[in-house]
Amino acid sequence: MSSDDLENFEAERELQLAQEYQDVAAMFRFAVETERRFYLANEVNVTVTGDPSRPVIEVELADAWVWDMYRKTRFIPKVRVLTFKDVNVEELPPLEI
């Protein structure tokens, strides 16, 4: 596989992932961004522990979808993330009917 083939493959996978995101985003209440991943989830619990100068952030998600083009299954029942970095949690607007 040439480098052009690999770049084309990755670009196609990224496009498929963006389209899947558009299809599933309305199913979730929260968008969660960590330093390594982006998630959509219906339940989010953030706990901060450890030393105030170096806190440990624990994020627990339930009923989640992960933005990762290399995963076969992006729907995940439970996720637990431990980090020292920033975590952004955004409540998504409700679906208008």
C-alpha cells in the first residue's frame, strides 16, 4: 500500500466518521472532549480528586459514542477516563420536535 493509498483510506474513513457523527448526534445529551478523544454520551459524571496542584479528573460516561475512526464499534455502554488534562463537557440542545 502506497502512502497515497493510505492517505486516501484515512480521508475516506474520516469522512465516514463525520457522516456517522451527523447521524447519531441527536441521540445524545452531552458532548465530552478530553485530550485524546471526543465522545457523545447520555450520562456524564466528572470527579476531581488528588492534590489541588495536580488534580486527577475522572470522567465516567454511560451510553456513549466515541469519535475514533479505527474502532469497529463506536457505541460503548460505559467509559471511564482518567486524566490530568482539561475535560470539556457540553450539554447539547434538546432535539426540537
